[in-house]
Amino acid sequence: MSAEAADREAATSSRPCTPPQTCWFEFLLEESLLEKHLRKPCPDPAPVQLIVQFLEQASKPSVNEQNQVQPPPDNKRNRILKLLALKVAAHLKWDLDILEKSLSVPVLNMLLNELLCISKVPPGTKHVDMDLATLPPTTAMAILLYNRWAIRTIVQSSFPVKQAKPGPPQLSVMNQMQQEKELTENILKVLKEQASDSILVLEAALKLNKDLYVHTMRTLDLLAMEPGMVNGETESSAAGLKIKTEEMQCQVCYDLGAAYFQQGSTNSSVYENAREKFFRTKELIAEIGSLSLHCTIDEKRLAGYCQACDILVPSSDSTSQRLTPYSQVHICLRSGNYQELIKIFIEDNLTFSLPVQFRQSVLRQLFQKAQQRNEALDEVCFKVCACNTVRDILEDKTISVQFNQLFLRPNKEKIDFLLEVCSRSVKLEKASDALKGKMAAFLKSRNVCLGLEDLQYVFMISSHELFIALLKDEERKLLVDQMRKRSPRINLCIKPLTSFYDIPASASVNIGQLEHQLILSVDAWRIRQILIELHGMTSERQFWTVSNKWEVPTVYSGVILGIKDNLTRDLVYILMAKGLHCSTVKDFFHAKQLFAACLELVTEFSPKLRQVMLNEMLLLDIHKHEAGTGQSGERPPSDLISRVRGYLEMRLPDIPLRQVIAEECVAFMLNWKENEYLTLQVPAFLLQSNPYVKLGQLLAATIKELPGPKESRRSAKDLWEVVVQICSVSSQHKRGNDGRVSLIKQRESTLGIMYRNELLSFIKKLREPLVLTIILSLFVKLHNVREDIVNDITAEHISIWPSSIPNLQSVDFEAVAITVKELVQYALSINPNNHSWLTIQADIYFATNQYSAALHYYLQAGAVCSDFFNKAVPPDVYTDQVIKRMIKCCSLLNCHTQVAILCQFLREIDYKTAFKSLQEQNSHDAMDSYYDYIWDVTILEYLTYLHHKRGETDKRQIAIKAIGQTELNTSNPEEVLQLAAQRRKKKFLQAMAKLYF
């Protein structure tokens, strides 16, 4: 026997033989042979089986001497078994992909909870409340592992699972499976409840800028030692397996992306977060390399997620540029985003990145869809075909048959699009002469110009900017003359008689066609070309009168119609009218183009009209910002604010001004809190000449003086007087034949700085909450001043206004009441969650005897400021006055039990009203089902007495049950009683909300 064989035999004889399968874990436990077992090439049992067995043995319940089942004992053996399970997981480097694939949810939940425990995460502490940056690296990593697993499990549970084919029915196996299923469902329920916290923990992890460490077999051994033997090594930053920051962030980004993507099915806006996380994952993979030891991402699945996000979320940012043109085309086809597809094809006419064959295959695919009775694709087919045809022209290839077929019946839209494609496919400043020649030949060819029978279409092409740039003047004139002379020829074989359509068009028909184009066009260059042609045909017409829809403000029309040159007058008038119309319909792109062209034109001859156009362009930019980025709260650029100030301070004489521009400018300054300017810097002459500036200055000054004492609020008094004057009326008298004087009518006073409807129009341009609150409180106070008022309306800051008016008869209180209603409705359309405005609306309904609606808004006011009553409603919202009005509403709606409950909400419980309401037997509410919401023992005792007196045994028992709850015991500490009251308030108000919402 060799020495090597002898050594081997001695080694095997010195230790026990391999144990049977039933006790192998005992063998590993006693002999500490785990590490040797795991180092085997193919260990049997496998590591994940070891984890299951270790945890199963550690979690076995015990049975005491009385045969009662007890929880697993916390003895040394069970602690070692749990430690061995953790060491196996550490051997697998805590790879969640491996662990999730082989371990059930309950087992993995137990394993990760043990990891949290051994990593010294305090039990019962919310992970979201812990600062990862201050925790030891292994503790932070344990928290991340648990929360990553939590959201991965939630995502995985949302996928459909193919049911395994059941084998022969075995009762014990089925019971075990059912127990595991119920346990899994319970764990999932908890994980889903904590999902938002897990996401916050992982989001916080992305802000860490330090490497983390995860437990290894060695650090777990150190933790299992006596506390005095460790010497703090596991608390140091270098203990365990190092996980680089980039690797950790890559894993977390991917898991967060999957979680956000799963949530997107119920909230589509979350897809944006998912896409951000997935593309960040791709960046991190590129940084750390796909062969990272501790970061395993399924890159194919990641690519699928990215592609799905690009389809679900409109990709206007730089991430979309990373996709190849092929991918972009496929995404567009799948999502039906044909506008983007056409844009890609037009851009490709410059780059030539897509092969012609691929483009043709896309067109064939669209033709097939169009033939399946999808008529909406006919236009898309023509546009794609036009893009492909221009590409063929640029590559000197023949024009396809499909283009000739689709262009057989041309119209204005087709020609406009074809010219747009040609223009965007050739950069004239860089294109070679040969390329320009190809494009010019195409536009002149029988496929385009020479193939058109309608002269108006020929003029469209011949007056286009590209056509003018590509052809010399002589060539253009020759082509147009050739087309003018051409007339339909009569084919005697086919048409023996002359038909109406064979007669050549007269000059008046051509003028009518051009006028039609003039009405439809919003392209400044095209409008100019049409007017040139029209004025060349006749000098007797005023073409600014062609459409009665072209409206220019009266202050401008006098200046414009005073222009002597007829063509210039028509052009300026039409450009301004069309620009104003585009601005009204929020087509800001075309409005800007039309105004810019008009500005360029008038700058040459009229400084007055130049300033008019600058003013209109300012108004356009204000509207554009307010309709765009301003809605999301983004401040306007400083340049725009400077231009608004410049307009307000402008003192140019004889410049026609529209009052609406000043109105919008002042509203703009108030909306963006430029109160300092309006208060201190606005020129004095503006306050006298511009009523909107005066109003804005008073509002800004009132807001500025709010924190000060009431005596210093001079601006509030001035604003009050201005509004009272606006809401005043003047009476007209008439002397009769008998000499008596009679009142015939009242008219709106002309002494105010503006009319009431002008003030209302201005207020409806405001969006700043504090400004709206100040105005609302002013009108509410004015409404409350009248002598015959029964129910006051409450409002925030109402105390800053005077409490009386010298001449009450002069105020039109009906108009004030209407204004209050309109303003509240407008304010709630801006912010439907403002509790102060909701309370005003409720008070209005209360004052007009609409009690159900009043309750709706009182409850809504409380709900929005208490997270639907999960928190206590602030006492300044539910004041005693509000509660008393809610009580009256319930009383008049015959909901008497609700009245009794609400009486408890008062600072001093109103027992008299509560007892009186409970005596009512004709109640329309749920009566005894509300007893659980009563926390005042006196009211409950009265209910018990009342039902006993009436002989209502069942209801008396319900009241006794309610009064017998331990938390209502008057001997309890005050904190317990308050908590009991708060719980019942919450449940009652939520029940009321469900009833009245």
C-alpha cells in the first residue's frame, strides 16, 4: 500500500462514517463540518436544501409535559441551527436570484429576519426611520437585502403562475401545501402594506456614497462568539464581503425599476420613475462591467423593461437617443405612434442610416394594415411613401409606382406635406449642386408640377420657399407660363360633347381658389405669396375683408387700415388677425411665427405698430408660460418678468394699448409673488392711469401688511373702499307729470376704478392661493355687512376688513352674493383641497338652506386637512361654529343620532341638544348602529335609560355594550380617554364622509 493511500485510510478511520440522510444535519452540527461540505464540487445535499433543513429544525414547535404545543425554544441548539443556515446563505454570497429560485417565501422570510436579528437591527423599528449612512456597513446591507427581497417578492407575486399538475392526492401533503400557501399569502399581505416604506429605504440607499459589507461565514462565527471576544471587529467598516457602491446601486436601481413598473399598471405616471431606474441600471452595468461578482442582472430582461418603458412613456429626453433607428421604428409600429415614425423617416433622409429595403418593408406592412379596413392609415401610407420617394430621388433612383398611385388625386394637405419633406431632406446651405438639381428636377417633373391639372396647386409649389431657392427666376417664370397656357384638350373619341368641366377656369375662379387658401393658411410666407398673386390679378379688392372671422381689436384697426400701400395693409391686418386667433386656440407655435413676421414687416415703416406687435408678443409669451411650464409651478424666466415690468412702466405717447394686456401683466406679477415690485417700485403715474396696476398694488400691499398689527393695515382699508365703490350702484330718478319723483332703475356706479364684471374677469386670472384668499375674505366680509343677514359666512383673514359701511343702500348686495359664489367656485377649481375655501362653500350652502350640500363641504374641509380623518382635524378648521352648523344640518335632515354624536365634538359638550335629539323617534339615520361612535358616558347612560323607559330591550343592550368597553372607563388615565375619543371621532367622520360624498 502506498503512503498516500495509507494516509487516506487513516483519515477516514479517524472520523465517523457518512451518516444516514435522516440525521446528516446533526452530523454537520456536532462535527462542525459545514465548511468542508460546502467546498465539495457537488455537495449533497445542496446548500439551499441545507438552509431549508436547518430552519425547519430550528422552528419546530416543542411539546410540554401536558402535551401542549409551545413555540420553538430559544436554546443553544436552535441558535446554532439558525447560524448554520445564515452561513450557507453567506457561502452563496447572499445571491437573491439563487435563494428566491430555490427557497419558498416563508423560508426566505425567516432567513432574512434572522439576518436582521444577527446584524443588530432593533426589532420593531421601522427600517424607513433608520439612517443608513450612520449604521454599521453590515447592518445597512442586511436592511437593503431584506427590502430588496420584499419588493422583488411583491413584483414576482403579480406574475401569473402556471399551476403544477397535481399528483395522487395525499392528505398530509395537501394540508402542508395549504398551510404554506396561507403563510405565503399572509407574508405577502404584510410586505405589500410595507411596500412604500421598502421603496423609500431603497431610494435612500441610492444616496449612499460608501461601500457596504455583507456577512461572510467568518463574520457570522465572530458574532456567535461571546461579546467580549469579538473586539468590535464586526462593527468595523472592513468586516465581511465588500460590496462596492456602484454594485449596490445597480442592484437597487434594477429592483426599484421593477417595482415602479409593476405599480404602473394602476398609476401610469410611475412608468417615468421605472424608466429612469432602468436606464440608470444600464449606465451602472457599463461602469462596473457585466462580469461583476456581486451584481447579477438579467440584461435581456433589463433590455425588455427598457423597451417597454420607451413605449409606455413618451420618450422626449436623451434616453430615447440611445435606441437605434431600427428599434425606434419597431417601437413606433407596435405602439401606433405613426407621427414619430414619419419624423424618423424624414430625419433619415439626411443621415441615410436606414436601408431602402427596410423602409420599403415598413411601407408594405402599413399597406397590409390599411387593406384590413383601417382607413385611418391611408394618410400615413402616403406620408411614408412620400418620405421614401424623396429618399429615392436623393439616391438617384426611379420613383416607385406606389407614389404615382397615391399622388393620382392630389390635395392641399398632400402637397404641403410633400414640400415639407423635400425642405427638411435637403440642407440648402450645405447641399451640393448635383443634389439641388435632383430635387429641382423632381419638383418640375410630371410626377409633381407638370402632372398637376389644378393651377392653384401649381401656384402652391411655385411660391414655396424651397422652389424659389432651387430654381432661377427665369426657370420659374417659364414653368408657370407653361402651366398657365396649358388647358384641358377635348378628346372627341371619348367625349363627343363639351362638358362643363372642360371649360377653362376664369380669373374669378382662380381668385376664389386663392382666397380659400388665404383663409386656411397659417404660414406667413405662404400668406404673403398668395396676397402678391391676388394683388397681381386685381387691384380693386380689399383682401383683409375676405373672412368675417378675421378680427383685430378696434384700437389697432384704425392704425392698420391707415396704411397707404394696399398689399402691406392687407398683409399686416391678416397676419395680426390670424396670430390673435392662434393665440386664442393655444396654437402658440403658429401665433409666434405670424407675430414675428408681422413685427419684421412693420419695423420698416411704423414704430407705433412695432410697439403694438411687441406688446402682443409679450402677451403671447405670458399665455404660453401659464399654459405650459407655469402649470407645474416652474417660475417664469427673468427675461419675461423684466419685459412685463417694462410694459407696465412704458410711457410712449400715442401707442394704442389693449386693456387686457395690462390686466394679464398685473395678474402675472401677483401669481408669481412679485409683490415687492408692485408695492414699492411701481411708478406713481401708473397708479393713476391704470386701474389694474392700482388694484394689484393694493393687493400686494395688503398681503405685505398681514403679519403686522391691525392699526397699520392702511392698504386693506384702501382696498376695501375701492371694492365697495366698484360694487356700488347709482339710482336714477324721474319726475312725473304730477310733480312726484319716482325711482325708475339702479345702474352700476361709474365712480369705481372699473366695473364689477371687469374685476371678476381680472380675479379669474389669478392663481396664487394667498391672493385669492384675501379677495374671497373681502367679498365675504362685504356680504356679511348687510343688515338682514342671518347666517354669516366665515373666511380666513376676515378680521382685517372694516366692519361697517357708511351708506349700505348704495351697495348692490345681490351682485356681491353672486360674486362670492362665482369666486368660491373658481378658487376650488384652482385647488379643490383648500380647507378654507371648502368651508366658505359649505357656509354658502348653509346660508341658502341646502343642508346636505353644506355637510358635504364641511366634511370635505375636514378630510383634506386630516388625511381623510386618519389624523385629528385641526381646531381652527372644525371650530365650535362649524360643529354647531353641522349639528343644525343633521337636525334639519332628521338625522338625530348624528346630532348627539356631534354634540360631543364641542369644547363643552351640549348635553341639552344631545338629549333632546335622542328623544326624537322619527330619525332618518342608522340610530343604534352609531352607538359605537359615542364616547361620552353620560350620553350613553341617558341612552340606556331612554331605551329602558321605552321598552326597547335590543337597543338598550347595544347601549350597555357600548358603555361597557374598558377604554371608556372614567377611571382610565386622561391619555387613554382622549385616544378612545379620537378613534371614535375618526370612525364617525369617515362614516359620515361615505354617506355624504
